[in-house]
Amino acid sequence: MFDTLSDRLAATFKNLRGKGRLSEADIDATAREIRIALLEADVALPVVRSFIANVKERARGAEVSQALNPAQQMIKIVNEELVSILGGETRRLRFAKTAPTVIMLAGLQGAGKTTLAGKLGLWLKGQGHSPLLVACDLQRPNAVNQLSVVADRAGVAVYAPEPGNGVGDPVQVAKDSIEYARSKQYDVVVVDTAGRLGIDQELMQQAADIRDAVSPDEILFVVDAMIGQDAVNTAEAFRDGVGFDGVVLSKLDGDARGGAALSIAHVTGKQIIFASNGEKLEDFDAFHPDRMASRILDMGDLLTLIEQAEKTFSQEEAAKMASKLASSKGKDFTFDDFLSQMEQVRKMGSISKLLGMLPGMGQIKDQISNIDEREVDRMAAIIKSMTPKERAEPTVINGSRRARIAKGAGVEVSAVKGLVERFFDARKMMSKMAQGGGMPGMPGMPGMGGGPGRQKKQVKQAKGKRKSGNPMKRKAEEQAEAARREQAAQGGALGLPAGQEDKNFELPDEFKKFMG
């Protein structure tokens, strides 16, 4: 969604690199480019004006003029101002002191309230709560049935006493759901309300009646991030007519320009609490202004990546894999382990999304977007076509075995050969990292491999002759070496000044006998 904005900002900051000092003209030119980028991203004009005024004021201050690197300082200012217009600090849900906590969802029809109710239910369940979804959208055809299906997929309870499709009183359903939640020990009630194609009096009245009936702890306004400036107008109308406490952005994975996300918190004064960025129920999480700003400026979102990894990978499993890689040059790491790791990564989401969270990936976003997600499924099919022995000992896979595996997986023999070769390469690299060697091919960088280990190896090779395995012979070598060091310390061999030793000096016969 923010690709265009990210590209424009990156190009703007690129022009500042290498400048030891920013002139007034540089600041004005940068501000103009940022203004154009924000307007193209469909950010509200009042927000753009406020943003540019703050950036220019800070750019003319001491923090830029006295900085060692003005360009980096400018990026820092833009990043902080982006965080500010996105809401500043992360806003958390407020829970009632006495259960149940009531959360009411409001918004226009088509914003994605019903699907989002299921996503919120799954998220609350993951946080250790016991949510109940309440079907109060009794106007839209099949809305009640849709909520029931979504709740079933999320593994949470649903309260839907009325069939909907124009039948039933949504206010009474909302009121009854609170007593039902208390009797069944549900600690959070999520009320899904009806929407309209546009703002009208009937919609506002029904939302206000449901609000008065259940006294919600949180009213969340669900807004489609793809509808641009109209999202801001709708939010202002809801704020004045019904009131809401926070905003939930849906469809953040779309290809619209994303101005609503950058405008809505600043214009309404209500922070974004959650963001939905995919079609799956798991594609939903708390909204972090600082992380979103980092993504827009192509600085990555490593914290979210780490959190997703922590949800997917258990510490016990990670420690087990690390011990396998660290022992016997990683030979204990088998294709079964490799398959398990691939499946765990797949659970974290699409590969392109995960790579997009890494810093600097915006420069190769075309390659990332062209990644074939099905490649993981093909690799899994190849591994599952192997026998248990072949998975445990990949070295036994020869030409005939490759042909049989390829036939079983429905791929070419070259694909099997390529996977086996990549497995050995990956195992070798991961084993080196697990043993403290870091990343291969990065000499001299602490923690990035190729450093201490490689240097030690070179020193060892430079010593020359290897030590003998014969104890008597090795003892004679050590005595001779000690004698040479002692004589050198005294000025040279045989007590002569250094550099004037007898060139014809030979070892005694008894030493020659041991030296062979």
C-alpha cells in the first residue's frame, strides 16, 4: 500500500546524501518533494500542511545544522513526524475491571466488520481471553450466517439467537448477549453491528441505541484503508454522531495509496488500535505507529518479524535444532528437520511478506513480489517422496534414487538434485553459524564469520612441519625447539652473536636418530 510513498521518500533522501551541510534551498526542495509524495499518497491536506511545517521547523534547527550527517538527521526527523501523525505511542485495548469487557464494532457496509470480528476473536483467544461474538447485523443478507462461519474457523463462541435477513431486534440481541456471556463465563463480548452504504440517520440511531444498551468499554470504528479521503469524512461523521474510542484499519494489504492510514488518527484525534493486512484470520495484529513509519521509510520491521517467529517457533524446538547443527558438523540435521523448519516458516505467513519486513528490502521489492510461494510446497513434496533412510542420510541418494524420488514428487530429476545440493550447502552454512563462526564469506566482521576461525586456521598452517605422532620423536623435537629459543635469547645459537651462527652446525647423532 505504501510502495509509491516509500519510493518517493527514498529518492528524496538519496539527493541529500554526501552533503556536509543543508542549505535553506536544500530544506525547501526536500520539503516540497515530501509534500508531493504525501499528496500523491492521498493524505489529507491539513495533515500534509502540519507535517511539512513541523519538518521544516525542525530541519532549520540545531539538530540538523550541527549534525555530522544532516541527511540521516533529516530521515530521523521525518520518521519521528510520521510516528506522530500515525498516533504516537501504541494504543492498547482497555479491559473492564469486571468481566465481561464489551467491544462494539461500527462502520460502513463493506468495511469488513464481520470478518474482522472473527480476526479480533482469534487474536483475543491468543491473548488468553474467552471471547463471544454477537450477531447484531440483522439487515444484511446472510450476515448472521457469515459471522457463525467466521467464529467457527476462529474457534470462538458465537451468540446468534435471531436468523437475520431483516428479522429480529439488534438492540435486544445486544442487551441479551451480556447476560448470556456472564452465565457462560465469557470475559470479552464483541458486538458486530450493521452498516450502510453511506452515512444516514437510521444507521446512526441504531448504532447509538446498541451503544446505550450495552455501554461498551471500547467502540472500534472499522474503516476500509482503500477508500482514501472518504474514510476520514466517514470517521468524522461517526465520531460526531455515535462516538468511538479507536480505529481499526481493514484491507491494509491492498494496493490503494494508503492516505487514510496516515490521516485518520491526526484528523479524528482517535488512534489506530488494530490493522488487518490479509485475508486469513491470522493476518491481524495491534497497530504500532513506529513500526509502520519504519516500513514506509524502508527501515524494516524486525520487531514484528521477531514476534511472529516467537509465536511460531518454540524455544525447546529451536534449542534442539541448534544442538543438532552444532554437533558433528551438522550431520545430525536431517531432511526431516529441514522439512519441519520450512513448515514452521510457512506458518509465519507468506515468504514475500516476511522478507518485506527486513531493512532495505524496498530496493528489491519487484524480485520479492515475484517469489513463487509454491516452491516450498514442491520442496516438501520432494522430501516426502524420500524413504526414512534417505531423509536421515542424504548422502545415499544416487542417480536411481533421484529418479524414483522425482517420479514420486512429480518433478524433474534436476529439481531433486538441486534440492539435495542446496540442503548440503544450507546445512554447512547453518552449522558454521551454530558453532559461532557467523556468516561464511564475511571476513574480519565480528559475529559475521570468516574472522577468528579463519585466522586461526591460517596461523596453524603457517607453522610449517606437523608434530610427529611418535612420543619420543615429538619430545626430541620439543627439546631442540626449546634449545633454539634459549640460544636465540642469549644472542644466537652456540653463544655467537645473532646472525653469525655456524652455518655448518648439525644436530647431535642421538637427535638425528629420533628425527629419522
